[in-house]
Amino acid sequence: MRRETYIDDNTVETDFALKGLSAQDCIEILGRIRKQAVEALEKFTDDDLDRMIPYETNGNRYESSLRWILHHVTEHEAGHRGQIAMIKRLLREAKI
């Protein structure tokens, strides 16, 4: 999953089209990421919400509670939903 996300991608300035990815490619990648996320999260229970999860980013080690991680993932996704809504509105107004 990490290879398909921008977490470890230093080329975020590269457009999907320049990478040769079609809209269908992007939808398929998102589907795989979603499936893997559900598989990783479905093993947790409410009792795990305050469990600390260690992880490493850019050579630094951190620990966060599952509750904190889920809160920030939800917040991140909400931002994307807003972006999608804005793009849809712009496309409607442009009558493309």
C-alpha cells in the first residue's frame, strides 16, 4: 500500500497524467488502498482505541494511539471530500 500512496513518493509534483496513469488506474489504486486499510483496521476493537501504535517516518520513530490515528485519517479524508465537491462544482459551472 505504501508504494501506491504519496507517503514515500518524492515526486508529488508529478501529475498523474505525466506518470501515465488514467482515471481508471487511479480508481483501481484507490480501491486497493481502501481494501488494504479495511483489512488492517478490521482486526482492532474498541478496546484497542487507546493502544499506542509505533511507526517510523523519515527515520524518526513515533507512537500514536489508534484513536488519534483514526481521527486524523478521518480529518484527512474529509479534506479530500471537500476538494472533490469543489472540483465537481467547478466542472458544473464550466459546463464541460
